[in-house]
Amino acid sequence: YKRQILELLSKNSVHYTDLGKKVCAPCHPFATIYTFNSQLRYLLSNSYIERVARGVYQITHRGTQYLHLLTA
């Protein structure tokens, strides 16, 4: 999920609801909003993403570097 979230945010800032739908919909049946929330909290707490407005998130420079590590 981390990679999917970061890839979506690398294109543009995304609202929480849209982000959750885009991440959980194409995934396996075990993908739930709870697992999505835990991954989102992890990325926020490690400064890979930031909240720019109420419910709107964007990737940080550190998050871009982390995304490159995940895709390598």
C-alpha cells in the first residue's frame, strides 16, 4: 500500500476519500480501509507525506526518495 499511496501522491495532491478508494479498490480482498489508514499514518509519522489542507495530502521530498527506494 505504501508504494501505491506514494505513487498516487507523486502525481498530484489527493483527498483522503479519493486516495482510499483508489488504493483499496484494485487490491486484494483483504485490503480494507483499516489497513489503508495504518499505512497512511505510517507515512505521515515518518514525514513521507504531509497534510496540506483538511483531508488533502501530498508527497514530501523525503517521500519521493522513499518511493524511488521502493520501486528500485
